[in-house]
Amino acid sequence: MSAMYKVSPNILAIGRLLSKRLLRLAIAALLVFSIMQVWSGAVLQSQQRLLLHSQQLLRLTVEQTAHEATRYLRNNDAQSLTQLADDTIQRPGVMSVVIRDRNGEQLALAGYPTSLLDWPAHQQQQPLTLLGELGTRDQVEGYVQIIFDQQQIVHQSDSALQDLISQGRILLLLAVLAGVFIMLGFNRVRDRYWPVAENDKKS
């Protein structure tokens, strides 16, 4: 009766082979999942860094404009103030530039709108307004107001992020292909040398 329940060695070998293959597939799936998690986290961090970098560039634009406007204001150089506003409006994302003295009197103007009150109410994307002081902290001599097209700024960040994502996808694909080739090479080495080792043990 015991012979009827004896499992064939071929079935055992097939079972061990399937178990090894399933284990390798599970390990490969786990590695791919881990890579995807790391990649997703890297994309999120890149997005946050790009937005922060964009904000820093906008603030730097305001600071540079305020620094130059302070020099022209102290020299009573109205023409240079106007030229400064015209030059600043040429920068990407800048919609308008307004330079005022300490009393709020307009000294130079370029672009539109000059105030959020002039922005169309039906527009969903609101512009971004940043202010910079002319002079020093102890003595404010005027102000510079720059209105940025927030939609364009976000679009530029998204474009840069999409480029990073495309590069990340290529690296991910290369990592998966490298894993496949490593597994194939491992299987070839195992099939070539392991049976010899098992036969030596049996003999």
C-alpha cells in the first residue's frame, strides 16, 4: 500500500524547480516594486525642489530689480528706471513691473496688469505678486512690484519635471533589463555547474 503513495522523483524535481522559479519571480517582483517606490519618491522630491527653485528665482528677480532701482532712484535717473522696468518685463513669466517712491508715486511702469484689481475675474489662475523694498531696512526709499504669470511658471516647472521623469523611466527600464540579464546569466551558470556538483555528491 505504501508504494501507491510514493511520489515520483520526477514530480519532486519539477516541484523543486517550480518553487525555485516562483521564488525568483517573487524576488524580482519585490525588487521592481522597491525600485518603483524609490522612483516615485524621487519624482515627488524633484517636483518640490523645482517649485522651491522657481520661487527662489522669482525672489531673486525682485531683489535684483530693487537693488538696481535703488541706485537709479538715488541718482534721480528716471530714464534708467524706465529702462529697468522694460528690461525686467522681458524676463520669462514677468507680466508687469511697477516702481514707486516712498510716497507711492509711480516712477516707472511696464506691462499689464499693474494691480490684481485689473486681473479678469473669470481667469482661474491668479497671478503672483511680489514686492521688494528700495533702499535699506532702516530707510525705505521706495518699492518695486512685479507680477508674475503663475501659470507660466508652473508650466515651466512641469516641463522640467517631465524631462526628469522621462530620464527616470529610461533608467528604470535599464535597471529592469539589467536584472533580467543577471537572472539569465545566473540560470546558465546554475544549469552548467550545479548538476555536476549534485552528481559528484551522489557518486
